[in-house]
Amino acid sequence: MQNEITEDKLFPFDKIEPKWQKFWRDNRLFNVDTANAKDKYYCLMMFPYPSAALHVGHGRNYIIGDAVARYKMMRGYNVLTPMGFDAFGLPAENAAIKSGIHPETSTLNNIRTMKSQFNRWGVEYDWDREVVSCLPDYYKWTQWIFLKLYEKGLAYKKKAFVNWCPSCKTVLANEQVVDNACERCSSEVMQKDLEQWFFKITAYAPRLLKDIDKLTEWPERVKTMQRNWIGISRGVEIDFKIDGSDEKLACFTTRVDTIYGATFMAIAPEHPMAQRLIKGAKDELRILKEIQKMRDVSKIERSDANVEKEGAFTGRYVINPVNGNKIPIYVANYILMEYGSGAIMAVPAHDQRDFDFAKKYKLPITLVIDDPKNPLNVADMKEAYVEEGVMVNSGEFNGISSSVAMEKVADYFEAKKFGRRSTQYKLRDWLISRQRYWGAPIPIIYCDKCGTVAVPEKDLPVRLPHDVEFRPTGESPLKFAKDFVSAKCPKCGGAATRETDTMDTFVDSSWYYLRYITPKTSDRPFDTATVDKWLPVDQYIGGVEHAILHLLYSRFVTKFLHDIGCVGFDEPFKNLFTQGMITKNGVKMSKSKGNTVSPDDLINEYGADTVRLYTLFIGPPEKDAEWSDKGVEGAFRFLGRVWRLVESVRKSGVVPVTSENLSKEEISLKRKMHLTIKKVTGDLEGGFHFNTVISSIMELVNESYDLMGKNINAIGSAVMHESVETIITLLAPFVPHISEEMWQMIGKKNSIFRSPWPEFDKDAIVEDIITIPVQINGKLRTKVEVPLDIKDEALKEMVLADPKVKTWIGAGAIKKFIIVPKKLVNIVI
RNA sequence: GCCGAAGUGGUGGAAUGGCAUACACGCCGGUCUCAAAAACCGGUAACCUCACGGUUGUGUGGGUUCGACUCCCACCUUCGGCACCA
């Protein structure tokens, strides 16, 4: 690959890189004293699951983070950039079932491998703060958070239909089900009626939604996803009196304006009143069977919009409060028990689902909102009219627009006490139980006498036993660990048993960013004062795949900790950056697709700086990008070019300090240099535009070469020395090893990361003579060179005297003469 | 269906009301060399023209403006999220 002749043209990355990696570590460049540091900057990357080997696609996240951290360091901040491992979870356990290697062993091995990969990338962290979620000194505090939630009634156990992955043999949170399939293994998810632990995240739904507005520095798409997931609906909850009973049936509607058009009621098959309503009906048994049939279909299957609507008449009626009409009550498969009150008023004329149902069961359809443009006729309607319109058949509300009626009817309902305004959310409580081994045990004890008892804080952690048969059976493997299960009741001291489910790993990852601040505290999860000093996180960087799960759960846990006085802020992440993924052959890089590119091979061939530079140059970092091996070579060539430039300038000898009497070319290079500083700094401050940052540094390198080509004596000039120094400094955050080395080559003693970022000089950017494009009727025709401070009149005269302009104008009359100062001239003829 | 993001050379992309295609990849040519590689220099949107130069051109169709990749309206396509949520 590298023959003798080319050898000396390259830069010796294989020597440079280990040298500086050691230097940074020996000099503790990335270690921060969180208690005393001023001008803090908390740069956080989502901590990874420890997997066997990282590919260049994974690398993007860490390289971006490292570049940000190093840049902020050069801007004078005390940058905290910690790293840890989200170390509990299914893959290690599944691998263990296959290979027989204990999850702890494989996890800790993988962590070691990953750390050495970070090291080779030149990605540095404050390793004194490493957090590993599967170690007892960490999960002790995960359990502590559970206990605090339990204390406040926000962790509770209930029997519920839950998502069950038959392959992973565990339950899943709603957030972990994607297209009816397990997020992890893609098996089709089933429903099971199980008793499980939940966190009451729904209690925080209004705040989680409202505070999204505070997250001004989050990507819009992430905020939208969270809004959709929380899913707010405003409407009215109506109490319908059941005919022949004192009982009421509550239902939620967002379209109270259509109340006069309600022609039937529909309740979910699971509705608690269903059994009672049908009691005594003459074909009670048949109805019961039909309801049972609906319940037997899995909820997920049932919630598919394409499933045929099914229903059964209960034989009972409710009274419509506005007009006293008797409305039949149906049990229907399209009603979800979890949303609203599990019952709806059906308005077939103005809701497509109700329309379909009414057509099938031949129920009446009453039009109450008419289309002002094309008046409707029920007999001709092929689908529900769901738009706004004019109220008809609606008593005193006739004639007004439906949007106005929406409020008036709601007011009327509240005045008459028929119902009340209400807000509903789609968000469901967070199911945290898992019937698996490799997770944090839920700190609960069951006593025959005292019932469910929380493990006292002093007894934490509830240790995960090491030797357990963890083959998945559908029941928690811990159930079969006798020593683990048997416990003393903390209340009465009697024999009791432990909860054997473990916690969802998203609980572990919902608070790790707090632990980094004071990672060694052993009497509490973190020190509040220090955490309040460092958080919210200044910059969070990670993949968009966590837009809902991790980011929503972390926001919830932070708000909870805020409410119990453990932290002073209620949003954990001020700035969020979600990087795009790296594709190869058009698809996401992954081991299963067989299209991964190994960083190790590339680092051996080109060095880490080349891989880093290419990764940052590949495109806008928030967008997906296609990996190109040719592009890597281009990055490598560029670094070689910079290296040779620095070498030539260094060899040229002592720098003349004066920058007076500069040649025209030198002035031009100096201007370019200051423009580059301006552009690079602006592009970094205004977002992470690494691709344009690098291209503008390339331009400066090209111009420096141009000057050398034009004037060999320029190599030794002050301007050239300055330019080279600037190039090295601007490149440092991206290609740290070669930058440190070149920095030393030009005689600097300090680490470049303890040297200041360059400032641009306004005066050096100003040009005396500027080129002004001249347009005629908006089309570029020529350019004129004029002094910067030329007066409009003089400019006009000069432009009109230009022979090209004269030709173009010809005999035409000038209608307008537009001058954009220092930018452009446009003549309209 | 609803919400969000995007659409620019052969390729990745740059320019957010003022010179479209910076920078890089690829390709073509030159210098050096016995030769090659590397390096350095130059060219590279399409069409017309020997050339000078001109015309067209940022998904499509309209509009605003002296001037539009950029703003407005309508649409098409791709990607991502949500979806029987009353």
C-alpha cells in the first residue's frame, strides 16, 4: 500500500496519535472539578449500550460530541464531558442464553472494547465519572428513585392488558411497540392480562406537553413527535342519564357542537357497566357472547382502523340532555377503554367511524352541520361530513357557525350541569416491569400480613444475584432464585417474598446525566447543589431514535425530582442535537445488513484524524449521509496537504514579526484568514455546521498554497506564519492529534486545547477595492471594480460608462437604477 | 388521513431576498518521471458557437419583487413520526 517513495510524503499519524492520546490523559485535560469550576459547559452524549464493536456510523455521535467539547474548551469553558454505559438489557441476556457467558462478563468485556475504541478515535472523556448502570453503586439509586415514586403514589401495580413479546418473553411499554411489533426483535406483540408495575407518567402529561415550548433549542421534529405522543384533545365530558336508572354514563367528545346529531351511544367491550347494562335483557346470553368475542380479539388487532366494525345492542337507552331523545346503547369493538371514559356519543353524520357503524346496523343518521357551499342531504351522503359548517336541526343553536357553537354549547352544558370541559391525553402510564434477569430488581417485598411493602432505603441496593438460571420462561428468572426471593418483611419481620420483576432499562437511563456530576456520593444519588450548578445540560447529543422514549422519560423523572426538591430545574436538556445516521449502499449501517465499515481498519490505514475529519465533512450532521471510502481518501489528502504546508513554513526559518509593507497577495491572504476565522466561529456558534466549517478551512489552505506558488519568498512571511497558525487552531477540535503535533512543530509549548480560539480583526476584512456585479433587468451582465466608499452618483456614472453596459442598454430608456450598497447594481430598462 | 423534514451538477453538498453550483469526490488534461504512484497546476451544469459570447437552468405550475434556490399560493415526489384516540 505505502511504498518507500510515498512514505515520507505522509504524516506519521501512527506515531502522533498514541502520543497525544497519552498526553491528554496524563495532563488530565478532560477532568473537571465540578465543585469549583467556573464557566461551566456540560456536553453530554447519550450513553451507549455496550455492544461488541462499534462501526463508523456509531462514531459520528462521539466525534461530533468530542469536537464540540474541544471547541468549547478553546473558547475558555470548563467542559464536562463524561461517558458511561447503559449496561442492563436484553441483548446481553439473550447472548448469554446462547453462549453461556454471564451477561455481566460479556457486558464488562464490551465496555472495555468500547473504551479502547473511543481512545483510538481520540474521543476523550472524564473517565473519573464513568457510570455503569448494571453496577450496584448505580442501580442502588435507580431503586431509590423507584421508592420515591412509590412513596408519592406515582409507582403502582395494577392488573392490565399489557404488550407481551413472545420472543423476548417479557412485557413492553407502549413506547416500545412499533407497528404491533417488538421494538427490539420485531416479533409480533401479543396482549396479556398481567399484574405489572407502572409509573404514573400521565400525571405529568399536561406539564410534559406544555414545557415542550420551553425547549426552544430542540429540533422541531423531536418536539412534534413528543407532542403527538402525548396527544392532547380538548373537549367536553357529558353525563348521559341511563333511561330507567339513576346511573349516568360519561362520555368525552371533542365535537360537542354535534350533540343534537347523536343517534346512538357506543361503549368499549371492557367497559365496567357493560355487564350490568345487559343484565335482564331477553337475549342476555347471546349479547354476552358477542361482547366476549370482541374482547377476545387482541387490542392491537382491534385498533387497526381497517378492521370491520362490530357491535351489539345492550337493550338499554340513555337520554340526550339537550332534547330528551332516547338513544340506544351499543357495545362496539372500535371503542377503546383506555381513552376518555371508554364510551362515546356517536354522531354518524359527522364522524366517519360512527357513520360506518350506523350504516352497518341501520341506525338513524341526523345531519346537524350543513356545508355552506354544497348543502347536504342525508340520503345522498357517502361519508361523514367532518368539516365546519352551519348548525341545523340543533334547536336554539341553529344558524350559527359550528366553530362558534362549539364554545356556546360547551358554556350551555356547564351552565346546565350536563357536563364539563375536559382535556384528554393519549399518553399512557409507563409500564416498567420486565420478566427478565438482567435489570435492576424492583425494591418491593410482599408480606402475607402487611401486604406490599417498600424496601427501606437503608437496605438498598437490592442486589441482583449472580448465579441464576436465566432461560426465559415467561416468568421472571429471579422467581427461581430461592435466596433472592425469600426475605424478611421490613414492617413485621415475618417471612416474606421479594418482587422478582426487574425494571425497564429506560428507568436506568432516565437519570444517569445527574449521576455524572457527583458520581461517588454514597449516601444519596447526587449532590443537589452541584447538580443545580451544572444542569440543565448545555448540549445533549444523540440519535433521533430516542426522540420519544428516553427523552420523554428523562423529562418526566427530572420533573418528579424537581417536585420532591432534589433538583432546582424541571427540564434536563437545554440544547438537543440529533445526528443523522450513516448509510452504506443506501441503508443504515448495521451488522445484520453486513454493510458496516470498521473504524479500526481505517485508523490503521489513514489515522483517526482522517476518519474524524471525513465523518464531520460528510454532510450536515443532522442529516443522514452515505459513507464513501473515496471521501476518506480525500480527507487524508487534505491533512497531508496541511502537514506539508506547515513543514515548509516551519523550515523557512525565523518569522519576521512586522506585518507592515505587505504585498497585495499578502493582504489578500490576511483578509482570507480573518474571514475564515469569522466564518468558522459563526458556523460553530450558529449550529454544528462542521461540513461548511471544514470547507472554509480548506479554502484558506488553498489560498496559502496559491500564495506560495506565486511567490516563493512568501513562505517566510509573517502573514504566512499567521495563516498557518490559524489553520492549525481552527482545525484542532476536529483533528486534535495532528493539530497538537503541528502546534508543537511551530514552536508552541502549551496544549492547543489550552490555547485561545482566534478572534477575527474587522479591519483586516475590509477591502479598499470591491467588485460590484451589474445586472440589467435582473440578469448579470458585467462587473465593475470600484473603491469601497464610492458615492452612489459616482458609481452610477461609472457603471453607465462601461462599454458592456452601454451595449446592453442600447437605445432603451432607463426606468430604474437600483444600488444595493457594497453589493450590487441593477438597471431596469 | 394528520403532523414534521426534504427535493440544487455525474456524486456528497454550498448559498435563506442580491454573482446559483463554494468545498470535496469522480472524471479529463498538463508538469515532474525511463515509467507509474504521490505531489503540484488547470478544466469540468446543459445547450448553441471555431471563438468572443449567448440561451436555459435549483421537483411542477402560478404569484409577490428591480431582483426568488430563498418569500406567498396550489400541486407532485421521497423520507420520518402518529393514526378507529371519540
